[in-house]
Amino acid sequence: MRTPDFFIVGHQKCGTTALYMMLSAHPQIFMPDVKEPWFFALELRSRFGAPGSPSRPVTLEAYLSLFADAAPGQRAGEASPQYIRSETAARQIAELRPDARIIAILREPAAFLRSLHLQLVATHIESEKDFVKAISLEDARRRGKRIPRRSISPQSLLYSDHVRYVEQLRRLRESFPAEQLLVLIYDDFRRDNEGTVRQVLRFLDVDDTLPVQTIETQPLKAVRSMPLHRLRRAIRKAGLHPAKKGRIARAIDAVAPPRLRSDDLSAMFRRVAYTAQSPADEQLMRKLRRRYKSEVVALSEYLDRDLVKLWGYDELD
């Protein structure tokens, strides 16, 4: 069976979705419709749900079937941003494809964690919508306390574990030679979307002269009302699994006409439950940057690039 030739391993909220979509459009590249199969990061998978769903294969045969439609001349790849955090993924990927090419994207830590927090709230992994409070809960959560009851991925709530950049890159280098690893910086991707994608295409040994359709994903809305956010999720799940509808979803079905449930109600939910992201709390951002400055210094030395200056860490008092 066909095995993937390359892997986008992360991080989350660093442009992996946009890169996945742009590479998928290239005629010499095949990427499955399932963006994040997580096959090599079993320890980070959901605590709930059916483990053998098509989007989360648990057997090698099921995983490789995702690439069955790749043409003989195409490069096949997948994007699971969680792989970079996994302690086993790099080694397991190397066992399957020792010649695989690996792509990682890194972002300034404070901005990365702020964006990650918004994502975790949106996906019901995080229940604390206040970023400051969520960060302060990390020590308790490391001890198994204050974890949201229905959080599907409690490991993701240990925010500082995401920013172990040098440790993560060294883990990749233990399994792959340097020429098979491409480390991108999010700032470069944002500044020159097309140029960065062409760099990736050259890394993958495919035609980098073809037109590139640049893509920019929409910024997440902040959650204004957690009860309504959870209610919207319940309604969506009820739509996907009618036999499992709860009392609230059945009540909405009884009183609301179909058009209201599908269009107007959804629009009302979005207006009431969500809001535009508020400006970053600069005091907190500076505090986080001080906390992670040593990591940025180490990363600068590891990559031989002055990220301290690029990310403004040289201006910290």
C-alpha cells in the first residue's frame, strides 16, 4: 500500500491548514481529505468518541488507505500538527518511511499560545475563556486537577509544553537527517505566503514554477458565551447523530421551524455567542515573553537565526 512521502508535523495555529490546502492544489501532490489523522500520536488522541472513525484510523491498513488514491507520480503527504508534540511520532514515522520529509512551522511563543487558547476554547478542549486564567491553571492541570470534564485532549491544556521548540526539533533530528527536515518560521509564511510555499515545493522535489493559489484562513472569533457555545455544539452533534439527541435539542426541534433552526438561529447564535478577538493584553504578553525568552535564545542558536530580534525579545527589560 502507498505510504506518505512527507509530513507537516506542526505547530497548530502556525499556518498548517493554509499550507495543507495550498499543497493539496498542486497536481504533483496528493493529500487526503482527512487533514489530521493523528495516526502516529496515539497518546494525544481524544479521550472520547469512536477510536476507529475514518478521520482517526488506528490500524496501519486503515491509515494507509487514506493515500490509496495517490497517483504513481504524485508525492503523498499528510498534516497532523500534533506530531511535533508527540514523544513517539517521529520515531514511528521513521520506522515506516525513513526517507520521509518533515515540515515544521514555529511561531513567536506568546502570540502562538494566545491563538492556541482561542482554538482550544472553540473546539471545547478548554473551558476557561479567559487566557490569563487558563495559563494560571497549568500547574493544577498537570496534577490532574481543574481539567474540563468533557475535554477531549487534556494534554493540550499544558500550554508551556507546546513551546519546547528545541526539544521538539531535536527529537525530529534523532530520527531524520537534517536534509529531510524543513523548519519554517510563521512570520516568513505570513509575509511571503507564495514564496514560502515555493520553498516547500522545492523541498519536496516537485515543480515550484506552477501558479500558487495563496490562501489565508479566517481568524477565529472569541467565545462570548460559553453556555451558548456548548449549546451550539450540542445542536450540531444532534444533527449528525439524530438518534442521540438530548432534551434541549429535541425541544428546539419541537418549537423552531427547519429554516429557523438551520439559518436564522445559527446566525443569531453567532452574533450572541461570539465576538471579534479583543486586543492582546500587552502586560500578559510581555510576561509570557520573559518566561520563554530562554527558549527563544536557544532556538536562535539551534537554527542559527536571530529570532530574539525578529520576535522583539531583545526589547524586554
